[in-house]
Amino acid sequence: MTVDVEGLTPSRRQGDKRMARLDEKVALVTGAGRVSTRYGVRLAQEGAHVVAADMDRRLAEETAAQVRGWGARASSAGRCLTPD
């Protein structure tokens, strides 16, 4: 799945003019999908290491891969985060 990230600039990749508000922080993005990927990319542009989590490990990895495609740090977790 490729997510349209129109309006987002690859500032993290270029390293110029990005805000470093989230450097050295970890952002957990749940429910991997179109909206989550946009949030993940935006958080990564701010310097965060993004962890994409979804019950479907494949979707979580796709989200993390798209964030990494922007030159950012990202990993994935195939987990259900709701309490039992």
C-alpha cells in the first residue's frame, strides 16, 4: 500500500529546516493504515523514531517501510494493544 503524502516535504531526508522537537523520542503509531502512515511520516520529520503497531504485522511493516522511505527511523510491531 502506498499512501499519498501530498503536502508533506521530505525535510527529514534532506536534513534541512526540519524542526527537531521530537529528536530522541519514540512515537507509537497504532492502527497502521493511510492516516497512520501520514502521522508516522510527520512525526518522523520532527525527529521521532516511529514504531508502527497493528494486529496485522504486514500492515505495521508496510507503514514502517514507508516512514523509512522518507529517510527516518522506524520499526514495526504486530500486536493488539487493547486490554483483554
